[in-house]
Amino acid sequence: MYEPIRSKSVHAMAEASFPHRTREEELDIRLAGHLTALLTVTDELRALTPAEELDEAAEELAAQITRLRAEPLRAAPSTRVADPAHIDSLHHRAHTLAGHAVVIATYRDDEPAMVVATHCRDFHATALGLTAA
């Protein structure tokens, strides 16, 4: 009544030809991405409100990104004026990115990345007037 299937399914063919990453590789890529985004925001803040803590954070972030993946790509900061609302927005974005990085670093049990991300999260929480949780 029914003709038997003579060829492999599309799904089986895709699985055989598609290279898969391990969970650890995916987490490395994700953590490096969050740290790179955090570095970009940090560089923007460094251009608008120079501070020694931001310089140190940028160096530590770049070192962690290099350890995880490769030399970080760094964007040139914008030429905006140091508007307080924009600076608060950057601190808020950095706080969120650092929080994401803390979660992934904790899951990976990556102590160096966890320390750097936690330090950044706490710094930006303080800048926003939040309690560092």
C-alpha cells in the first residue's frame, strides 16, 4: 500500500554534514561576546568620563576575552558630549552585560571571568546608585 522510504531524511542528512560545537565551546563564545560588549561600553565610558577604574576594567576585560577566544575587537568611542542621561544609560547597559557575564562565568566555573565581571557589575551598580548585590 505504501512505498518504503529509500532515502535519508532531510534532518538526518543535515545532522551528518553540519559540524556541532560542544556546550563548553558555545558557552565560551557566549561569555566572550558578553565581555566584548561590556568592553565596548567600558571604552565608551572611558572616553566620556575618564577614570582609572574604567582603564583597569578595560585591561582586565581584554585579557579575559583574549584568554577565551582571541584578541578583542575594539570600536572607536563615539564623539558624543558627556550627557548625564547618556552616561547613566551606558552604566545601565554595562551593569546588565556584566550581570549576564557573571551568570555564564558562574555556570562555566570560570573564576577569573567571574571576578572581572562581578567587579564591573558592582562598579556600575555603584555609579547608578544601586546596591551591589
